[in-house]
Amino acid sequence: MREPPLILIVDDEASFQEIMSIKLKAAGFEIALASNESEAVRESARLMPDLILMDIHLGGPSGTDAALAIKQNLKTKDLKIAFLSNLKEPWPGVSGDKTGIAKTIGMEDFLDKTEDLNVLVEKIKGILKR
């Protein structure tokens, strides 16, 4: 892991990207941004970030599709990805523990966007230590 760790925030909401960027930079992280699936896939391969925070509901293809594409690429398959969403049921037709579902499909975790930002930062630090 590089120092400071690089986090790629993938979200189609510019205001959320800005808020998370400010908070994570203040916590000592380096930040890169992507706002759709193609940018996420391209930037993950180019930057090889220490963690990707992937919004599930992107405009167009879903964040789940982007995360799976990243995991299927030989270069980026070992990157850490945590889903990030405020949806109660992020995967239509699939119910259960969101963290468990995320881990079942090869991701590190599931984070709730509505959680306190300080709590999110601590969870992100925990993911990076794994």
C-alpha cells in the first residue's frame, strides 16, 4: 500500500464526490474520482488505487457491473472494492445482509452513504488494514 493510500471514489453525484473527497483528504488519503463505469474501469487500471469506493447506482451501467469488470481484469483483479450506497435494497430481487452479498461477489465490504462521515472514515481505514 502506498503512503498516503489512494482511494478512487466512483460516484455520479458530484456533490457526494466533493464531500467525500474533502473528508478523506482531511483524514490523510489521496483521492481520485470517476463518475461512471467506463471511467471507473479505466482509472482503476491506470492508477491501481489502494481502495475503490463504488457507488452501486451509477447513471447507465451499475456500479456492480463496473466492480465485476474490474475484478475480471487480470491487472486489477486484486484491487480492494467497497460498495457505497444509500439504497435499502441495492440489488433488486436479492435480499439479505448487504455486506455478506458484497463479499460473496468478491468485494471487501458494503458501506452506507448515510452513515456519519467519521464512521465511514474509520471503516475505510479498517478495510485498508485487511
